[in-house]
Amino acid sequence: MGEGNGQGPQVIRTFARTAAIAILYLGLSAHVGSPDTWFEGNAGPYRVTVQIETAGVIPGVANVNVRVLGGGAEKVTIQTNRFDVTGPAPPPEPTQQVEGNEGLYNGKLWIMSGGSNSVTVNVTGSKGAGSVVVPVVIVAYSRLGMNVPMGIGLAAMGVFLFAGLVTIVGAAVREGSLPPGEPPTGSTRRR
């Protein structure tokens, strides 16, 4: 009767392994699948943290947060760049300092095309000027809903355009083979 079947230590080992795997999973998990882009590094003499929140639709407005660590920044601008652009980049957009949050700047950028893009962050201040290019991949991951008035308006426009198409095709069939100035006959009207 004093001998056990050894199941007690087995249960404890299984529980310990499961707990260790759960702790390891929580410790190593990251924001995988998050549409935001994060960057931590230097923009010249300034240490910055950049967060780019994409809109989820293309084209869309991205929200860019720039935190300048260590102070000294007076002006922060942002601009978007397409990786294969052949023309000049758009001018930099100014950011606004967030009230009550020292060193945090916020700005918005129009992203007009998907794929590989970048956001250039320019910082000027008491330490001079610096910039950093943050690569960002823009992907449409959501669909905006259409409101009812817009849907009704687009449907009415579609009916109007279809009626115009039928009228133009009818006139071409009815009068396309007649000499100029001759009125259509009954058979060509029916056609």
C-alpha cells in the first residue's frame, strides 16, 4: 500500500512545462500583425521614437507621432516618399507639439499609393538639424463603409448614365446609315 503509481510527480512536471511555455510565449510575443510602424533611433543629434499609424485604406491619411528625447527640438516636419517615384517629393508637412506632453509631436500625411514607402522626419533645434528616413509598407487591410445617401446618389447616377448609353446607341442604330438631313423611317425607328 505504501507504493504510489508515480502519477503525482508526472502531473507536477507537466504543469511546470506548460507554465514555462506560457511564460516564454508571453515574454517573447511582440506586436506581430499590428499595422503600425515603429522606429527608434537618431535623427542627426536628436534621439527620436517614431510611430506611424496607417489608415488601413489606400489612399488614406497616416497619423505620425514623433517623440524627441533629450529636448532641444524647436521644429519637426514629416514628408512621405514613394520608393520608385520619378518626380520630386511633396514638401514637408509641419507637425504640432502635443499639449501637456513635452517632446511629442503629431502630424498627418496623405499616403496616395500602397507598397513600399518611407516617411522622412526632419528635426531642427538648438542642437542643429537632423533627419531620418523611416521605411513603411502601406497595405489596405480594411474597407470603409458607404453611407446610404452616397449609395442612393451613385445608383441614381448609374441609372442616368445607362439611360444616356441606351439613347446614344439607339440614335446610332436609327440614324447611322442614313444620308445627312434624311429623317428616319418607321423600320429604322423600331430597330
